[in-house]
Amino acid sequence: MYLQIFCSHLVFIKWLQNHLLKCPFKALTGIDCPGCGFQRSLLEMLQGNWHSSFALYPATIPVILFLLYGIADTFFKLDNSKDIVKKSLFVLTGGIVLISYCVKLWSIYHHYNLSA
């Protein structure tokens, strides 16, 4: 039974790797968007490669936690009337996304600046 679950997991991961969505922003501009890398990072996380997942997109875990909290909050009303926890998680996640995007753009700019 465990072998069957393991093999079906591998087939599912392989299928996901072959069916990643294309980024329309990158297709139009040639520049990564702030969400580029999330799908690949999520696949690495599903395979247990946490270091690779973090290297591809550092905000994967905070984004997933924010989404899970949002879903749980709709069913169980976890937050107070002012949504302080949800707002704090949103600001924290958004900050991580923006900082990692700025670092990615800076490294691309620095790479092209050195090669020119």
C-alpha cells in the first residue's frame, strides 16, 4: 500500500512539473513578476526539498500559512472584529514578497551591469 501511495505521489509531481502555468507578466516584459517561482517552490516543498524551495521563492511558506489562516478564519471566526491577525499576516507576507522581489531584481541588475 505504501509503495502504491509513493508511486502515485511521484506520478502526480511529474504531472505537475509538466503542467506549470506560464507567467503572463514575464511573457510580455521578459522580467520576473513578484510571484514568479512560487509554483516551482511549491513543487520542491512537496518533494521535501525545503532549502531549494526557499531559494526559489522565500515567501512560499508565509503565503501558504496566510491562505490557510484565511480559510480557517472563514469557517471558525478566529480573528477579532478588526482583523488584526489577518492584517498583520498580510503585511508580513507582503513584506517578504516585496523584499525577495527587490533582492531578485537587484541581483539581475547587478549581473547584467557586471557583464556589460
